[in-house]
Amino acid sequence: MTHSMLYSLYEFQHTALMPWRILSDVTRGVLTHPWVPATYTQLGKSIVAGIDVLDSATQRRPKPAWGIDGVEEDGEQLAVEPRVELHRPFCRLLHFAKQGGKAGQPKVLVAAPMSGHHATLLRGTVQALLAGHEVYVTDWTDAREVPVSEGGFGVDDYIDYLLAFMRHLGPDTHVIAVCQPAPLVLAAVSLLAQAGDKAQPRTMTLMGGPVDTTAAPTEVTKLAETRPLSWFEQHLLAEVPGFYPGAGRRVYPGFLQLGGFISMNPSRHFDAHMRYFRHLVRGDGDSADQHRRFYDEYLAVMDVPAEYYIETVDRIFQRHLLPRGELEWRGVRVEPRAIETTALLTVEGELDDISAPGQTIAAHRLCSGLADSKQKDLLQKGVGHYGIFNGRRWREGICPQIGAFIREHG
């Protein structure tokens, strides 16, 4: 099967489900009408619940809205407006501008991963940081929406964007890398230090990222290391079909990534949908809404440029170029030991099975030119990968410590 056929087959399957969706909507309408006796029976409720579960499992999600329109700061509710600070073909630099509040708050650039999920997965990250910081986020564009005429996008291009954004925001910036971009943020800051660039950020926080995947193998790293690069190119890349702006662009499709996400723990997702079914039958609206909110975000995926995906597998997960001192950016060797002024904080989750503890803290070893007083590591107990940047322990445990580190070295 050719790359273009793979993507087209997926689109055909989605279209083929439309008659069933129409039938499901009609059935739901009948069995929820107040004048239909079956509406009040256990069977009727079970059928409607089953339809909702099927829709939840099979529907295609659009990019979620950020949904951040306010923040509480020092007991005062401030309005927040997302503004596009810079626009590039593959990314928008978003500024979550607060209306009012204290002046001169630390400026934070959050580098979101380009790993399949939209940057909106960091909604909780941004929301917590907004109280006390000016927050900017790399909001990556779905590759199927970028015309081929804009060229390719690889690891070097990602670093280009980071350098451009940090130079635009200026030397009083604090950069936070969430998960996948940790090694690339470290590379960008290293390049600024090597050049003596005034845009070197005050602090750099690396959270649950694959700086050195040899330090703590996981199922993700084992998959990358046990297959040749040609396998990923042949089995995981496809061409965007003709009815999208990015027609003809080679990508790692979102639907394949979604299959990978679910296959890592299929029983957990099956159990979650069974609980969803029971919540619907019982009429537990709050629990059902919580399930829908999570999966509307988790199952909303985007295509990743093929160059970026393959180069990440090659440079980060297979050849481990950064920890070996061999990573280059446009012919320039990346040297983390050149960093002397940017303070470094690493954050890891005790239960992280994607970027396991040890992978991120390795950054301290690479930044050998940085004084001990400018380095700190944080291991959050009882937290998995997503708990590092979302949820109660992020809000109450991790975010305050990042804020304190930023102010200490700001």
C-alpha cells in the first residue's frame, strides 16, 4: 500500500461511518424524547449510553479551544486574551495577555511538544503559570494544513523557531520545555551561549523530556532502538490527501499516532469507556462530562512533519547525539557546557513511563560549565508523565517550585 493510499483509506473509513452516525443520532433522538416510554427504561438508557460510548470512541476531534479567558491573581480575577505574537508557517507564538495585574512579571516561554497532540494539551500548564507570569506558548500547526510550498520542517527548523522566539522575547525570558522538546530547548540555549547572544534566557526548565534516553529505557525507547530507521519511514509515514491544504506533504499521521497512544495501555482506555457507559446509564453527568473533556483532548491529534519525526527518532532515540556530544545544528556542534548564565531546573515524575526518571536529569551532566548554585532537580513522587504538567500535583507541587526557581534566578 502506498503512503497516499494509507491516508486516503483512513479518510474513506471515516466517511463510511457517516450513515451509522446518522442512524445513531436518530436512535438517540427517539430514545431521549420525553414522550417515548422507552426513554425511562433501563434498556433505553443502556442503548443511548452505548451510542454515546461508540461516538466517543470513533468520532474525529478537531483542535480543542484553549478556553482560557481569565485567571485569579492575588484575589483578583483578571481577563486573559490569547494573542498571536508571531506567526510562522508551522507555528504561532501565542501570548496569553492579562488585562491588568502586576507589571514586570517574569516572562515565560513554554515550548510545547510537536508529538501528535495539539499544544492545547498544556492548557493546565498555562493556566497555572498565568498566576504570576507573562506566558507565551509555541502553538504548533497541524502539518496537513501547511502547503508543500512552505518547504519541509525538521529538527533544525524546530531549533530555528526556538531561537527566533527567544530572541524576539529578549534576555529576560524564562523557557520551559514540556516533554519532547527538552533536548531541543537545551540545544537552542547552548547555541545562544556559544554565540554569546544576549537572548540567553534567565532560566531553563526541562520537564520529563528525552535528553538522554539511554539513562532509563522505556517501551518508547525500546521501540525506537529495536527497529531500523527504514522501518519507521515505510510503516509510519503517509502523504496528506488532495483535499487538505498540505496535500502531498509527507507526515506522521495523527491517526497512526493515536493508535500508538492507545496501544501503550489499551486496557486502561477500555476500562475508562466502560466506566463512562455506567456513568451515562446511572445519569452521573459530572463523571460523564469529565470523561468527555479528557478524551476530547486526548483523542484530538495532529499530523507531524515527516522530516521532524524521522530526525527525532534518528538523532534523539537511536544515535543519542546530544548526550554523546555529537549533535549539530546547521553544521554547528551543540555544546551544552557553554551554558554559564542560564540557570537549569529539571523536573521528572516518579511514575513516568514515557520519559522515565534519569532521562531529563542527565541535562545537568551535560551543562558542566554551569555553577552548582544555578542547578536544581525535582523528582515528583507519585506522578506519571501527564501529571508532571497537568492536574493537582502540578498545580500545587511542581508549578510553585518552578515559579520560585524563576524568581530566584530572575
